[in-house]
Amino acid sequence: MDDHPVRLVVEDDLHRSRLTVFLRLLLAIPHLFILLLYSVFAFVVAVVGWIVAIFTGRLPNGIHGALVGYLRYATRVDAYVGLAANPWPPISGDRSQWMTYPIDLELPEATKQRRLTVLVRFFLAIPALILSGFLGPGQRDSNAAFTGVGLASVATVLGWFAALVRGRMPRGLRDLIVFSIGFGAQTWAYVLLVTERYPDARPDSHVDALPLEPHPVRIELGGELRRSRLTVFFRLLLALPHLVWLTLWALLVTLAAIVAWLATLVTGRNPVALQRFLGAYVRYQTHVYAFLFLVGGPFPGFDGRPGAYPVELTIDRSARQHRLVTLFRLLLGIPAILLSLGFFGVLFLVGVYGWIVGLLLGRMPVGLAELGAAALRYLAQTNAYLLILTDRYPYSSPALATEQPESEPEPSEPVH
Amino acid sequence: MLAAAWLGAAALLWRSVVPDDLAPPDLDVRSQFDPSVLAEAERYDRFLRLEFVLSEVALVLVLAAYARWGTRLMRESAAGPIGTGMVLGMLGLAIAWLVQVPFDLLTLWWERRHDLAETGYLEQVFGNWFALGAEFLFICFALLVVMALARRLGRWWWVPAAPVFVGLAALFVFLGPYLIPDSHPLEDPELRAASQTFAREQGLDPIPVRVENVHELTSAPNAEATGLGPSRRVFLWDTLLDGRFSNAQVEVVLAHELGHHSRHHLPKAIGWYALLALPGTWLISVAVRRRGGMGEPEAVPLSLLVLVVLQLVALPFENVVTRHVEAEADWVALETTGDPAAAKALFRGFTSTALSEPSPPLWSYLLLETHPTVEQRIEMAEAWAARPR
């Protein structure tokens, strides 16, 4: 799939000034006020542009430029408030200053668009707007104030604490916020007729690949995207036996997790049998949720066996775990649990959209499937952390691809 | 020997307190009912009979197609053989439900046209999603039992499977009262006193009588006896207590439903189910042998078709049994209340309020009538009144 014409360019070094982080919302007030006025202006301009585009099929250059400027400015403010960037955004139309900002938005030139899609653009954008709201950094009402709590909002709050302590933004949280900002920018660019291209929900199109050192809990999205309309329509009912089995299994898992916790506290390592049992449960839960929310196509087995399902969860073998981390596992897991709730909300929306598209087209869009896989992976990593399968904290970046190691330079031929 | 045992058990279950020498008078139906009510009831039932035939034909045809091509849906499963069998069973149930939806809507339209139903069309389709979910779970459990036994015991799976399903049926009957939503205890003091008196006269411990709220769904009157042992209950629909029927008529209903409990009709129903389950499961086992037997998921679509066809074929026999049981309950009600006039008025009321045709055609009587006809019930009341005491 070719790149979306609306793209975030991220050159942030993760460094954050503790002072500006602490006062971030207060420092953002002038920008929020300007953004409010700019939003009103952009709305009026957009309406005029929409009327013109219905007849001509393209935005006039002046209107296009104004909306591009608005989108760039709004993205910077979002990045600043969301802690995705450190420096205070300049209040300037000077383009050269924009280019130095760690979060930049690439936007296309004005092009011809199909007039029918222009006419119903807002209605076509509704699913993307709702998803954008779920992703965060929060719903923005007509006063440009944040009114809803999205996934990125939770990430921002967690990042605020982390940045205050460490003076750096955790990369996973930063990438999650960048993903939501990027998707939001594409959505508003679509709504405001800057582009005709529908927003891309694939996480890899917005954020960098995962770091080389892999997490012990990894997901691989395989299988086809075709979905049988019959199984899509009855998906919730078909999943019922799995939900019943999952509930019964969870009762045993609770007991097993307590035993695993005690054993790891004493020996520093989860016993192999418990690692296998609890791992099977986490894998099975991933299979069931993948099926229920249409990320995976076929009906899963009931035993969480590895290699049995196209949405494959890999859990590394039992390794040594830090006893102190194990002792306070539940407490330390609270931020991950909060973020999990947000990811679950996104997964639910993926399922709803997937159900509608699956019934209409008989397939799952690749963007929704990958977004769902990212959500499933975070849920699985959180469960693995809480169930003493690993002491590696869940990694919140939604990227699915992993960085490729830099290839060694070819040895040069000696010059004779 | 098996046949003899079967017949012996059937004879035991068939026993009834209705006298064998009862000679009901030959009733002239037309003299008992208003001609316009009779005409409307005939018209109403004629449509529903036709709808039943069409819906059953459609169901069998679709399940036959599913039996033929349904195994292609095995690609929708990444589970093992039993899990795949479960998903094929659930999809078969889903297809059957989809086929019935237009007929359900047609029935609802007809009932609404005759002011017998209040349910909305969307509610008709999606309002029973919870019940459909329960059916999905049940079919999964049933296939788990059957396929696990078949993979273990081969072609003899039906021998232990039949008792398992009989046990499940008993469990459902026991739990039945607790699954009925939206009900409250009977409040009318006269009716409550009557139900306690009737229970005592029929040799029963006091059985709770509850009123089920259905007036938002239908205006038809009805009642039922449910439960086993400590869960025994009688449920009256609130449409029976809306003033269209006198207390004397409602007392006949109470005595009738208590008669089901005093004559052990619910345990007997489980007994009859057991008598049909054994040959039924054997027949399914034979029918699916060419698909590798019930241990293989390929057999599941065919087994669903065989099950539905067997249920259709058994329908006349089942209706003979239920009519026999309902007649006994009517007789017990007459013996308990001693009020044949109220009983006759009640049965006549079924025609005017529920448009129940007093004397349907024979084929409809055999296939659809789970109760004696209104005509037969009135005749029994007159025969009871004519007997010397």
C-alpha cells in the first residue's frame, strides 16, 4: 500500500524538561486560546471551500493553504499538550520555524477530488472521527477544549509522571501519542478536504518500528483478511462457548497466578509448568479476543496451543525475574491496567467497524486488523506481566514491525 | 425384547384417570359459537397452518443444502475436530434461525392484524437474542458430549448419549421456573385460596402460583405448569387475569395446571422424551455413518438435518401424547372444580380471545394440535356433567 499523503515526521529525542512538563497545561493555554480562534476561522473557511469544491472538484489554493496551516498548527499544539514534543510551539506563520519543530506534518498540494465524496465528506468521516476520539488525545469540542478521555490521554497522564521522574518521555508512550496525533491529523485533513485519502489506521504507517530487543510477548498477524459474512453476523453468539470456557479457565488461572507469584518470589523464576499453563491461558485469551473482534477469521481452538491460530502470540520461556518487581507486581501494573482499558476500548471499536465492513464487503480492512493486533498485543503483555510470565513491562507503542538490524558495510576491495 | 420393554414403558406412561368408557357427545360446533367468531378463527388458523407448512419445508430444504455443502464452512475453524463440529453446529442453528425469520415476521404481522400480538418487528427478530445465545451454548454442549462419546465409543456413542440428554432435559425442566422473567406472585386472594384448596384436594403440597407479565407482547391467554420437585410452579399469563375471564374460569385453569403436577405429567414428559431419545440417537448414528460417524465434524450438518426430519416425523406421535396428557389435566380440573359450565365458557373463550379454531382439519390436528380441540374439550365437560355421581 502506498504512503498516505498526510504524514507525521517525528524527530523528537524523547528528552523532556521537568519544569515545562510539570506546567505543561498552563503553558499551553495561549496556544489553546489561539487554536480556538484558529478553529473558528478554519471552520468558516472549510465551509466556503466545501461549497466551492462541490462544483469545481478541488479546494481553491488559498483555502487549501489556510487549512494546511491550521492542521500543522493544531498538530504541534496536540504534540506539545500530549507530551509528544518538548519545545513550546512557535506562534508564527514562519514556515522555516515549523520545519524545526520535532513533530511536523507533511500535507499534499491541492488536488482534484470526486465531487460525490466531497458532498458527503463529513458523513463518510464519521467512523474515523469516532476512532480518532477513542485514540485520543481526547475529543475536541467547538471550543477546542479537550472533553473526552482517549487512549492517548491516558498515555499522556502516565507519560507526565514518567517524564517528571526521569526527564525523558518513555518511547512507547510517545509513539502511542504520535500514532493518535497522526491518525487524528489524517482524519481532519480528510474532513477539511485537504486530501481525499481515507485515514490509515495501520500503526506502522504512523510510528517507527519496535526496538530491536524484542519483548518476551510478541504477536504476529497472519491469515487472510477474508471474513465469512455468516460468521461475522453471528460472531458474538459463536464466541459464547469460548467466553464461557475463558471464564472457567480464569478461575484456575487466578489460583495458579498466586502460586506462580509465591514461587517466583522464592526462586526468582516462574516454574516451567506454571509458565506453560499461564502462557496457554494468555494465548487462548488472545485467540478468543481476536476472533470476537474480527482481527482473526477462524473459530479458535479451546486450548491456547501455539501455532494453532493465524493471530499468533509468542511467549518466551520462563526467565529470571526481579524479586522486588515481583513483590510489587500488582501495584506496578496499575498504569498498564489503565492503558489496557483504553486499548480494550479501541479493540471494541475495531470489532464494531470490522463487523459492519465484514457484513458489507466480506473482509476485514488491513488497517483495522493491524490496529486490533496492536491492542491485543498490549493486553497480552499486560496479562503476561500480571500473571508473572515476564517482568518486562508492557510496551505501549502500537507498531507491529520490528527495527531491522543495520547491515554491516561491505568490506571494500583492496586497491592494488 | 427392547421393543417389548419400550412398549411396556409407554403403557405405564400412558395410564390416565380419564375413564376409558367416557362417551363424549357429538357437539355441533356451529351452535356453540358466534358465526363471525368462528369464521375469523378459521381464517386466522388457516393462514398459520399454511405458514407452518411453508416454514418447515423451507427449513428442511435449507438444512438439506447445509448437509450437502455445509462442510465447506470447516475452513472457518482453526479448532480441532470437536471444536470444528461445534462451529458447524452453531452455524447450522444460525442458518435455521435466519430461514425462520421471515416466517416469524409473517406470523407476527398476522397476529398483530388480529390484535393478538403487541411486539414490534425488530424486537421479534432481536428481542430473543439471549434465548438464541442459550441455544448456541446448548448445541455446543450437546455436540461436545456426542462427539466426545463418538470418538471414544465409535458407533455405540448413542447408548450413553441418550441418558445424558435425558438428564439435561430433566435439568431444564427443573430450572424452567427460574428462567421465566418478569413474573410476580398471584395477588388475587380468592384465586390464591382456590389454588391452595385445589392443591390439597389433588394431594399436592402447596405449589406457588405466579403471574407472568406478557400483556406487552400478546393479548392471548395462557398458563403453564413447570418445574420438578421443589421447583414446581404454576404460571398464569396476566392476559388471563385482565377481566375477560371470570374467576370461576380462571379457577378451572388453576385446577388444570395443578392437575399436570398431581398426575406427574412433567416427569412423564421426561420419560416420553427418553423413549424417543434412544431410537432417535440410534437413527442419527446410522444416518451419519457414511460421513465417518458423529466423531467427525463432517457429520454434523447431516446430523442436524436428520434431527429436524425426525422431529417432524415424530410430531404426530408427540401430539397424541400431549393431547392425552392435556385431556387428563382437563378431567382433573373438572373433578376438582365440579364446574363444567365454567370449563365450557373458558374453552369457548379461547376461540374468541385466542382465535383457536374449535375443529381444525385432520392433518392440522395431527401435526399441530398439542391440546385437545376446543370442541373436544367442551365435549369432555359435557360428558363429565352427564356422568352419574
